[in-house]
Amino acid sequence: MIAQRMERLGTETAFDVLAKAKALEKQGKKIIHLEIGEPDFDTPTNIKTAATKALNEGYTHYVPAAGIPELRKAIADSVSRTRGIEVDPDSVVVTPGGKPIIFYTILACINEGDEVIYPNPGFPIYESVINFVGANAVPVPIKEENNFEMDPEDFKEKLTKKTKLVILNSPQNPTGGVTSRKDLKLIADAVADRKDLLVLSDEIYSEIIFEGAHHSIATFPGMQEKTIILDGFSKTYAMTGWRLGYGVIPQGMCARFAQLMINSNSCTSAFTQVAGIEALTGPQDQVKTNIAEFKRRREVIVSGLNSIKGITCKKPKGTFYVFPNITKTGFDCRTLSDRLLKEAGVAVLPGTAFGKYGEGYIRLSFANSVENINYAINAIAEFIERN
């Protein structure tokens, strides 16, 4: 027997589309994968070497639920340096990937009937978990005309006395939008005096930014004490399969997150955490090379999409995603995505996989080779021309 609340739990469509694409490949069809949010680069050698060394030295047992002290310190030092705030290692909780921080924040802090503001289109797990706990999901539209940034005025319209959590994401999945420091300050000013409200700032793409700089709402006066920063290693260090993320938690709440870790995962893999220390403290050359390559691919995919009749594409400021407007093709986003996979051999995601305000768009990941991106662009163009 399945609990009724499971009916409220959503999914991440990227994995569903990936499964369909893999099934077509088994049938002999060539598929270009632009659906999954995963760097195609290998994890840097120094990180893999550190993990192998850790295994050989016996890092194969339980470790503290919140993470090993050395990694918590390395994370605290890194966040302190990159955000310009003082982070205590005791405020860090290490988790198997970034998603547990989303889950734990909502499970630990939100009651049934509370309101949670979140970006839409946005990472689908936000809305899924909000609904799962019986809270009210309050979407703020992320609009193309606003360069896919969260509009502070739209945000303020959604803010009520029932709002208990605000979820921010910059650089933003699926659009690649980056919220400016000016707009973040306006959002911070609107909530700074609310003692009954928290902010979850999803900064998982903080290093993958092509124009300007990354800004965290935690840097504004009074905000560090009410902000949970989510970050991790998957995107920056091409470590998606390692499952290593973390949260920087306000003082007094960390023990509750560790308690949730104990009840769900016990701890994050020990040797993986040692690899995380090397990732943060070792050479960053490969990271810089990868980001430069993402930037080169961005130019190729944006130019290619804008050359296709009926499609327009803004240049993302961060992440490795584009979110082109397909309204003039005459297709709704789900139909187009399905047919591109089956008829053109290109796996993409419909905009509505990220919420109702994603209609009229599709998401493509450019975490793939330039050769494959060009192949996909030609296949999409030919499909549009035929139909």
C-alpha cells in the first residue's frame, strides 16, 4: 500500500527522457544527448587519485553524519573566500549530492499550509518537495523579457505573512539566467526583517558563469543568519556520479540537518569526501579549462538555434543550458521535445518539465561536444523545415 502523499511527489523529467533515449539507442538509433544536466568531462585526475588513495588508506567506514571535519573546514574556507562572508565549519553539512539539502530544508522548516516561494520555470524538485510536505507552492515567473532573472517586483507581490521559505537559484536552471546584485539586494531588503522566514539559495552553478560575477543573497546585512546556501561538486568538478554536495546552515539549525542525515543516509561516503577536499584545495586548472570550453560551446549553440526558423535563443550568462523560445514553430514544448527525440534523434527537455511557465520553451544542455551540438542543430533545423 502506497501513502497518499506519494501522489504529490513529482519527478525530474531529465531522467525519464534519458531512459527513453537510451532505449532508442539500444534499437540502433543515433541520439544526441542534450537532455541531461551533466558535464561530459571526466573528473580531474588529481581528484580521482585522492579518492583511490583514500580507499587504500581505509576510508571505507562510517564517518560523522555532518561530514568529516577536514572537508567541512575546506568548504567553509571556500565559501568564505568566494562569497566574502565568514563561515564556521560547524555550519556545514555534507550530503550525498545537493538534493538532500532541498529535502532537508523543506522537511525541517516547513509545515503543512505554509507558503514557499520558488522560481518557475525552475529545478523541478523544488515544487515536488513543497507539494510532498503539504505546503503551498507559490511560483514567481522567470521571464525571458527580464533576461530570465527573478523580478523583485514579481517576488514582492507573492510575499505574504504565510511565506516561510524563499527558494532562489542563480545561475539558474533551466534558463541560464543570473540574478544581479542589485535585484538580490531588493529581494533581501524585502525579507531581512522577517524572523519567521528562511531563504534557500541554490548556488550549485556558482562557478559556471560567463559574464559578470556570482552574488549570494547571504552577503547582505542580516541575511547570512537566515540563508541556507546549497552548493556541491557535481557541476564544477564533473563529479555527478560521486554524489557530493553540501549546505551552509544558519547557526542553531545544523544539528537538525545532521539528524535528518542520520535518519536517511547515515553519512556521505568517506572516500568521496576525501576527494572533495582535493577538489577544493588542489589545482583548479581543469575547472577553468572546462568553463572556457562551455563558453565556446555556448556561442555555437546560441548561434545555431537562432539560425533556425521559428526559434529564438537568448545567450545564457551562466550554467550549461539554453532555453530557446519555440512558440513560432507552431509546436507546444512537449510535442516538439517528443518528436525531436523520435524523429530527429535529439534528446531535449520540454520547458514545462520545469513548471507551467516553461511552456513555449525547450531546454538544451550544451555539456556535449561542438561536433555533437552542430549535428543536433542541423537535425533540429531539418525537422522544423519538414514540419
